[in-house]
Amino acid sequence: MTAPLQLSAGGSLYERIGPEALSALVTRFYMLVAQDPDLAPIFPNDLTLTAEKQLAFLTGFLGGPPLYHRTYGPPRLRARHLPHAITPTRGRAWLACMARALRDTPQIGEAEARELHSALTRVAAHMVNTAEEGGSQNTGVGQLLSID
Ligand code: HEM
């Protein structure tokens, strides 16, 4: 089983991944989001600021400097996502884009990729705020994809 965010082993996940690889990951991720039929409709056409905010957030979340906090204040991510209808399908699509972006970013090692994806799976489950169109009410973590 993959342990979440091992901040002690070899430094923070941020240190182990490094700012360049993290930035490459975020850029790749939003290129995939822009092409995803479930996700693209709820995101702005221009993803520049969204990507900047995500990079700032992930930097702090993974143990680096609290860049998001400094510029935008407390993340309160669930509240910030409430204006957007985040169904389990969109949660899975988000995680699938992240899994693919991780695979396509070879500077990020497999262990770090697994840890990051595992942590993001939990955050993504927390962002789901809307039942599936068509009736299913299951919004649990078990409904969301793992990297495997
Ligand atoms: C579960 C699937 C998710 C969906 C469908 C989703 C969707 C969105 C959307 C539509 C926005 C607004 C974009 C904009 O107007 O710029 C947003 C913003 C954001 N998302 Fe997500 N998100 C998801 C999960 C996550 C996760 C897991 C994280 C953290 C790792 C995250 C971090 C952020 C951040 C930092 C912002 C910017 C907030 C701000 O406006 O300051 N999101 N997301």
C-alpha cells in the first residue's frame, strides 16, 4: 500500500520532485484538461491563471513554500470548488488527466508519482459536490481512479 505524503523520507515530496518537474506536470495536466470532454466545459478557455494557481497550491501542499496562501489566502479548496458542478465522473476524469500527466513527465520518479497521485485522490474525493447526472449518489473515494 502506498503511504501518503512521506514528508520525512528524503525530504518533502516538493523537494524530491523539484519545481521544474512540478511546473511541467501542471502544464501537461491542463493541456489534457482542455481536451477532456467532461472537464473542458467547466473550466475557463484560458487556463493560464488556473495553472498558475494550481502550481502555487501544489508547491505548498507538497511541502514547499506556501505560494498560494501568500497570494490568494487560505485555499479553502472545497468552498472554492462549490460554484462548479463536480460529479464523480468529473473527479475520475480529473484524476485520469493527472495520472496521464504524471506518466508523461519522466522527470518525476515512479515512487513520487504514486505518492502524489494517492494524495490527490483523497483531495479530489473531497471536491466532489454534485451527484451524478442520471441518478447514482455514490461520491465515495472508492469511485475514484487510482494510478494503476
Ligand atoms: C475532483 C475534480 C476537480 C475538478 C473537476 C476541479 C475543477 C476546478 C475548476 C472548474 C476550477 C476553477 C478554474 C478557474 O476558474 O480558474 C478549479 C480551481 C482550482 N482547483 Fe480544482 N478541480 C478538481 C480537483 C482539484 C484538486 C484535487 C485540487 C488540489 C490538488 C484542485 C485545486 C484547484 C485550485 C488550487 C484551483 C484554483 C482555486 C482558485 O480560484 O483560487 N482541484 N478546479
